[in-house]
Amino acid sequence: MKLRTLTLRSVAILLIATAVGTAFAQTTATPPAQKTERPTFPARDPHSVGYVPAKELPDGDVPPANADGNFIIGATHPAAPELSALDGTLQGRVIEFTMDSADSKIYPGIAREPHTFGTPDPTDPAKLVVTTSHPAPYTRHVFVYVPKQYVPGSLAPFMVGADGPDRLLFSALDKLIAEQKVPVMVAISIGNGGGDAQGSERGLEYDTMSDAYAEFVEKEVLPLVEAKANVKLTKDPDGRATIGNSSGGSCALIMAWYHPERYHRVLTYSGTYVNQQWPYNPKSPRGAWEFHEHLIPENPAKPIRIWMEVGDRDLLPPRLMQDNMHDWVLANERMSSVLADKGYHYQFVFARNAVHVDRGQGADAARSAGVRLAGLPAFEW
């Protein structure tokens, strides 16, 4: 089948979406504050010593969606035609509801004081001491996209995304389902509990190496989704996918890793496979760095298919955390290496001229979030 030239996340979304159907950005609890521009990090060479061997594609091309392995894409890409002129009109419907921390048995809520962070433990640079985190309430928003073609009462495959709402995902699925390029599926976009990094509710939810967030989704979110959106969600793990960017990406894999009986498909953009967990846990002392340091290489392969992307100018260690476990490019390179060694089905994309979560810069705005999410003819693995 001839594949259309698409933007990067197009392949990833459809790689997940088609597999799910066949088998069957950050919102906080309060209005978002003005974001501080991240520093520009130096571009890393994908052919650096220690990085995985990868196939370099012609500029403008993306990997076939059904191909395993490592790929390097060039600096420019045309916009996906399906998203070239989004008008915000959906054939499907989006249901929004809120969840209060007072009602959660798993996440009662924390927050870190504004304009504070933490300090490295003088006895161990891999530990961050945070003294300004304290209990705090939150209200999170949950958004559910239900396609027009969904038949009430039928079991629906679905995707769970972090840092909701992801309205571009809803728009892309709406068009692709209508064009019969992907199966009919529900998308659930869950807002985080607020803040970012160590000491925050978002950091606690996404960076903790445990089954807590997967349990929160299963026991507290999905029952509300079914009730409020009037849908029935499949329990078939081949019909369930997790998606996320940055810490939301590592969270997507954490969910599937601790509950592979629930999720078999994972998509991550600039996944935070670094030492970001707080509070410190001696069972996983290196946070999500443990995935490529110990967990994947030292355990039997799990029935999870993974798609990963990292940008050549992705994040480097912050000045405060000189623990050699905060290089996002190196972490994703190490992930692809251990996944290959263990025989996982995965695709890893190293993107040239791309920053953290491939937001796009200047003339390369066609690679920004606004055009990543569309159009690939359906395929079967």
C-alpha cells in the first residue's frame, strides 16, 4: 500500500489507532500561567557514538507506519492535508466534566510553592530535596471525544491521553474516522492536577514509577467516562492505547508497564525517561531512567508495542540536576536500544531540527502541534 507523506505524529497516531481498532499539552487545575520559553539546546548528531543505528530518510519523508526499528527524519515536513484548514467543527461530540481532588482516593492533591524548586541531596546528586511541596486541592478537567459513528451500547476501543485537552487529536480522529481510514474509537484526554516536575501534582501523577496513575484512570476516570459520555469501553488490552508528551509520555509507558493486561499500545513524544520521580523511592531510585537501566533489560518482554520520538534539540540536564540521568535524547536512544535487544515491536524516530515535544520553530512551523495529527490509510500489522 502506498503511504501518504505525512507529518511525524500522523504516523504515530495511526500506528496506535489502527492497531487498537483492529483488535477490537498541558492543562492545569487553574487557568494556565504564561509559559516561560525553554532555552535552546544544542543539536545532537543521531550518528553519535553510543546511539542506536538508524535509517536516515530523505528530507520530508516519514517511516512506514508498520515498520519496526530506528529512523532519522529530516528538518522539514509538509503539513498533513487533513489538518491544513481545521475549522474546529466536529461531526462527533466532546463531553467535558471535572474531577475534584476531594473525591479521589488515589490523588488527594499536592502543590509546590510558586517560584520554588528543590536542591540536590549533598550525599546523592540523584536525589532532589523538595521542601516546599504540601497538600493542596485541585480540580481537573476531562474531555471525551465520541465519534458520530459510535453505536450506543457497543464496546469501543479507546486512547487515553495526558495533559488534556488534546483538541487536535479529536479533530484528526473525527476526519479520519469519517474517511474510514481508522476504526471508530473514543479518545479520552485527561487534564493533570496542576504544576510541573518534582513536588507538583502533575509530577506525582506522571513521573512516579508505580501503578498508581493506571489505577486512578481505571477506577476513578473510566467509570465516569462511561456514565457521562454514554459509552462502553473495551477491556481488551489490544483495544486500549496510552499517549503522552514529555512526562505524559513516560506516564503512558508506566501505565502499560505496570498493567500490560490493560494496555498494549503506547505512543510517546519526547518521553521523560529520566530521573524525574519525586518523592524518592528506593524500589525505583532512578525514576523512569530505570526503564532502560534495569526494568526492560532485566525482565521478560511484555506484550506492548511502542512508538517513540525525540528531537535533536530535546532537553538536556538542568543545572540543578547533574546526575547524568537528565538527557532526554540519550534516554530515548537507550530506550530504543533495550527495546530492540528484548525483541519488542517498536518504532523510534529521531527528528532533526526539533525541540522538546517537537513544537516547531520559525519557518518550520509545519512541524508544530497544529499539523502533526492526520491522515494515513488503514493498515494491519
